[in-house]
Amino acid sequence: MDREINLIRYLPEIMKVVRDFKMVTDAENPEIRKLWVALETALNDEFVKSATPNGVGRWETILNIVPKGTDKLDERKFRILTRLNEQLPYSWRMLAQQLSTLCGQDGYTMQLKNEEYTLTVKVALIAKANFSDVDDLLHRIVPANMIIDLSLLYNQFDTLTKFVHDYLSAYTFDQLRDEVIT
């Protein structure tokens, strides 16, 4: 807080020299400082970007979001902003935009099979931390008569051919398939 509270400044000059008024204002200054901090916190909690942990918890309650135990405050804010940015009507382009927000531009693939009523979404390994968020998003906005096929986009042979054998031999099979290889 960058506000200096001193109530004696608001009194007329003649009252500033009275000992009783000095004592009263000195006793009230800490309470007014606490009030200013509480007001500033309440204002910050109204906006997701500046919210305190208490404000983030209130937003999560309003939006029925259950935070993970390992989530940092920024991750919780990101999840709230994602939920607030969902807009009707839901379209292919809007779904692609939401997935790009969650996974990055190249962090997913999406395919619609109209005749089978199936939406196939594969999340890239670089965005696998957001897998459950993608699952929640799809279950909220994909029509109920469609089948959602959600999976991770594991490393393929084509991805690994740019590396030499000596480099890849340091990894196990599971690591080669499941981890981002740089």
C-alpha cells in the first residue's frame, strides 16, 4: 500500500495542537490503515489478474472449479480466465481457439468425423499438464450426442528420426514415447 495515513492532517490547525485530538488520531491511524488494506484487497479480488488467494478461491467457488493440490496461484487464475472466456455459441473455430489457449498453437490436433459423431482431440506432450483442463472443456462444450476421443499425441517415429541413435539410447522406451525430446 502506497498510502500514508495520518488523520491529524485532516483537522483544522487549531485542533492539531490539542493533546486529546493528537492521541485520538494516533490511536485511530492503525485502524484506518487496516481498513485501507482491506479495501484495496477487496478491490483486487474483484479482478482475476490481481486477485489474492482468497479472491481466487471465491472465483473458483462461483465457477464450480475444483483446484488441484499442486496448482500455483497463476495456474488457478489461468483456469478461471479460461472459464470466463468461454462464449456461446460453440463452434469449430471457437473450440480451436480455446484449445490454442490451453495447449498452444501446435499443442493439439483436432478431427471431426461427422458420420460417426466423433470428435478426436490429441494433446501434444508439451501441453500434457493441461490434459484434464482440455477434458473438462470438451465435456462442457461438445454436444452431448457426440463421442469425445481424447488422448495424448505421443512421439512418433517421424519425430524421433531427426536424432542420432547415440542421443536416443540415453532414454528408455517409455521416455521416448511419453516425454518431450529436445
